[in-house]
Amino acid sequence: MLARRIYWALLVISILMGIYFYWITPEQYSPQFLIPIAFVQFLLLIAGVHGLLAHTLKAQTKYKLISYPLVLGIIYVILFFIHLFVVMPLIRL
């Protein structure tokens, strides 16, 4: 139960960072600052999504499913492409 709260907090922090740095005040920060922030935001997003998905299944069920790693891999690829083609172009070099 506490783990889910932590992963939800990571997701909320990641979303709030994205809203603040890329939609509210993007012109106040240099691109050299925003690129590492985008990396940290992506790591928080991936950690939150992985944690929530990993804790929705029981351990016995998770080890029996071959589709579990495939679903996580597909979700990681989709989040990476969203980050690459949506968030990174917002950083004006």
C-alpha cells in the first residue's frame, strides 16, 4: 500500500515537472538546464509506471506470464517515443 503511494507520488512529480518546465516557464530556463531535467522527468515517469504495474500483479501470477515483460517493454517504448517526439521538441536549442 505504501509502495503504491510512492509510485503515484513519482508519477505526479513527473507530470508536475513537465507542466512547470515545459508549459508554464520554458523561456526562463536554458536548454542546457532543461535537457537533464527532461532526463530526470523521464526516469521518474518510468519508475512510477513500472512500480504501479509491477504491484498490480501478484508475484505468483507475474512469474507465470510471458506477456508481462512484453507489455512492460511496449509501454517503455511508447513512453520513450512520446518523450522523444513531444517533450524534447519543446526544448528550444
